[in-house]
Amino acid sequence: MALDLGIGDLVRMRKPHPCGESVWQVTRLGADIGLVCQKCRHYILLPRAYLGRRIKEVIPAVRPDGEELSND
């Protein structure tokens, strides 16, 4: 599965973080993807292949005017 992620996108993971939250925000793209937990603000780096198997849903980032942010 090819990941179509952008900075600011939210991802819902299959299993929750120990704090109970399963939604993370993408903060870094590359071979490793940087994620921040939306409840406790814990920061992690996961390899792209590892993350691809654990994502349940991708929620695209939205600007204040209601349009989706460009992933270019």
C-alpha cells in the first residue's frame, strides 16, 4: 500500500497509544514518518513500511477556509 500522506494530516492507528488516543498528526515525511499523539503530544518516528501496516484511516489536513491542504 502506497501511503499518500502530507504534513498536518491525521492518521488513525489500528491500536491506541497507551494514553488511550489512536489519532496522530503527521509532522515529518521521508523514509521515517514523524507522528505526534493528539492527546499526550508524545513524538515518535516510524519507518514508512511499518506505519503502512498499522494505519486504519488517513484524515487529510484542512485549511481554515475549508479546502484540503496540497500534498505537493
